[in-house]
Amino acid sequence: MADKVRVTLVKSTIGAIPKHRATVAALGLRKLNKSVELPNNAATQGMVKQVQHLVKVEEI
């Protein structure tokens, strides 16, 4: 298991429900096709799973 993951926003949050919009913002994603590196822990994995239809995840 990698120490970090790279999360990229690949789909807009315009039509998403407010809870998913808040989750994307909490991950630190603001613009389309921008990436952030986050620690690979249970909290991050849960957030990514909730918005898996909006993001792409790569292990680093």
C-alpha cells in the first residue's frame, strides 16, 4: 500500500449533490483536472469512495 495517493477531479461538481460538493472541497480540489496529493489513510479513502464518480485516484 502506498503512503500517498494523487486525487484528480475529472468531472464537474455542478450537478452533484451538496454533500458531494463539500467532500470534493474538503479533499482540496477546486478546479477541473487539478490534482492533490493526500495521505493514504482511512479518512481519505472514505472521502474518495463517496465521490468516486467525480475523481481519479493514483497511488504514488
